[in-house]
Amino acid sequence: QVQLVESGGGLVQAGGSLRLSCAASGDTICISAMGWYRQAPGKERNLVASISRRGSTYYTESVKGRFSISRDNAKNTVYLQMNSLKPEDTAVYYCKATGCPRDYWGQGTQVTVSP
């Protein structure tokens, strides 16, 4: 079993920054990749960024140049630094761990960007 706990969400004005954290605990040895997803009201949950255990990263086009994903393997924690935030970034952000016999999700953290 793997537990994921997100933190760092909140309310910020457009152009501001936030850093999300996702701490993993439990049987973390099986985790190969971790990612951040987001879901806006009435919309599907979509991948924002991901990072492999070796540090390979992926970003969805709309966040390239503004968001940065990183991970601290020693702390089993993944971060999402979000800069130049826009109102359209408003969503619940979820952390996901893959590579284990099943995927694991965090509980989500709300990010709200005001105009």
C-alpha cells in the first residue's frame, strides 16, 4: 500500500506562484513515476506533469515554461512549482503514483487563481 498526501494549494492572484508537494509513504519502493493531474469543475482529470524515478519529465503543452516538476527520492516527495499562474489553471490538483501493482492517488488540493 502507498499513501499520498498533497499540500500547498490555495488562492492566488493571476501571475502569482504556488508550490505543491506530494509526500508518499508505505511501500514506496515500487513507485517508478509520479505525476500531477488536475480536474476543473465539469471537466475530465488530465495529466499536467510527470517525472520518472530517473528524473525524466513530461509537461502538458499549456504549462510548459510556467510549471516545473521535481522529486526528492530520499524524501519520497514530488513537487510542482507553478509560476505565472492563470485563471484557467484553477482546478483540484491530484498526485498519482505509478509502477506498483496498482496506481495510487492523493486526496487532491484546490488551486484557485483569481483574475
